[in-house]
Amino acid sequence: MRTPIVAVAFSALFASAACAAAPDVQSLTTPCAECHGPAGVSRAAKTPHLNGQLADYLEQEIAGLADGGRATGVANHVPKTWSPADITAVAQFYAQSTAQRPAQAVDPQKVAQGNVIHGKRCAECHPDAGRRSDHDAPLMAGQDLDYMLGETRAFVSGKRKFVFLMDDAFRGLTPDELDAVAHFFASQAQVKK
Ligand code: HEC
Ligand code: HEC
């Protein structure tokens, strides 16, 4: 009588391992699409685009939204029940999305001012106008303007924690100057033509 029980236990183990190895990204991201769009191009206000973002950054932020490490205004933003494999698969799905971000209305004067500030303060980690990354920073080119305006304030107010040396980069900049960099990033094509 023992052998069949062991066999059943074994096949159950393999079945669950097989499920974990292939998360159903389509179902997992269906609720996300309401705000972030089906391919990561946001269609809600003040909502970040996820398409083409670095997979490692997305993975870190999705994990933070699931375990409460990142504060958020969205209720049950990422379900706590997501496994590490689900989080990795969804991060890779958005990172690999080649969908296009829409052009945004920006203030040309702020873009010009932001370009200068970016060169002095932000380019070390958000190089090539935010199209590349150093020191694990996220890509910023073409990111949603209103989202970035909100996040720079969230960093300054402490609602979102500075990482690495970004506090040094922000030190002494006025809210207007930080807004200008957000306009500069927003004015940039995500992929250089
Ligand atoms: C009701 C709208 C809404 C839904 C649904 C939603 N999000 Fe979000 N998401 C937002 C908003 C707004 C922000 C930025 C501010 C915040 O977190 O409150 C955000 C931020 C994020 C970020 C951070 C991006 C960055 O650049 O730092 C990630 C990653 C993310 N969401 C993933 C997801 C995933 C995965 C799902 C689905 C499980 C999801 N979101 C569902 C609105 C939403
Ligand atoms: C020393 C490296 C470094 C410098 C310099 C830096 N950043 Fe960052 N930035 C980061 C990292 C790393 C993150 C990701 C933060 C996290 O994990 O929460 C980030 C995130 C951001 C975000 C949030 C992006 C998102 O998708 O949520 C904004 C906005 C931002 N930076 C703006 C700026 C601006 C504006 C400057 C210049 C004034 C700047 N950064 C300079 C490293 C840097």
C-alpha cells in the first residue's frame, strides 16, 4: 500500500513544480492592464509606463508592491500571493515589451533647463537622457510626466526612500528644478530614432 501513496505525492510535487515554472503571465497581468495597459504603456493618469523598463528594476518594484516594501496609493496593487516566479515572469514580460510610449506635452523652457540640470546631477545614473542606466537606476526617457513630477516630490518628502547616492543628486535643487528634469525626461523618445 505504501508505494502508490509515495507515487501520488511525487507526481503532485512535480505537477506543482511544473506550474511554478510557467506562470501564466496573461492572467497575472490582466488586472494590471486597466492602468498600465496590456503591453505596459499606461492609459491612466499619473501611472508609470512599464514597457521596456529594466527587468531587474521591475522585479524589485513588483516585489516591493507585493510585500509592502514600496508604499502605494493603489489598493491590493500586486497580490501578496504572487510567487517569486510570477514576479520574475511579469517583470520580464513588461521589460521585453516593444510597445511605443505616446508623445507628451512638455514645457520647452523647462526641458532646456532640465537638460542642463540633468547633465550635472542625474546623468551619472540616468545617462543618455534616461535611455540607459548605471548604478541600477531605472530607465526614464519618455516616462509619464505627471508620474515623475509626483515621484520626485515623494523622494524629497521621504514618502519614497532615496537609494544609493540619489539624495546627493537632489540636494539643493528646488522643486521647480526637479520638475524641469522631469519635463526633460518626458520630452525624450524612449528609443533613439
Ligand atoms: C488602479 C490602477 C493600477 C493597477 C490596477 C495597477 N497599477 Fe501599478 N501603478 C499604478 C500607479 C498609480 C503607480 C505609481 C504610484 C503608486 O504606486 O501608487 C504604479 C506603479 C507601479 C510600478 C512601479 C513602476 C516604477 O517605474 O517604479 C510597478 C512595477 C507596477 N505599478 C506594477 C503593477 C502590476 C504588476 C500590476 C498588476 C498586478 C499593477 N501595477 C496594477 C497604478 C496601477
Ligand atoms: C547615484 C545614482 C542616481 C542619481 C545621480 C540619480 N538617480 Fe534617480 N534613481 C536612481 C535609482 C537607483 C533609482 C531607483 C530607486 C528605487 O529603487 O526606488 C532612481 C529612481 C528615480 C526616479 C523614479 C523612477 C520610477 O520609475 O519610479 C526618478 C523620478 C528619478 N530617479 C529622478 C532623478 C533625477 C531628477 C535625478 C537628478 C536630479 C536623479 N534621479 C539622479 C539613481 C540615481
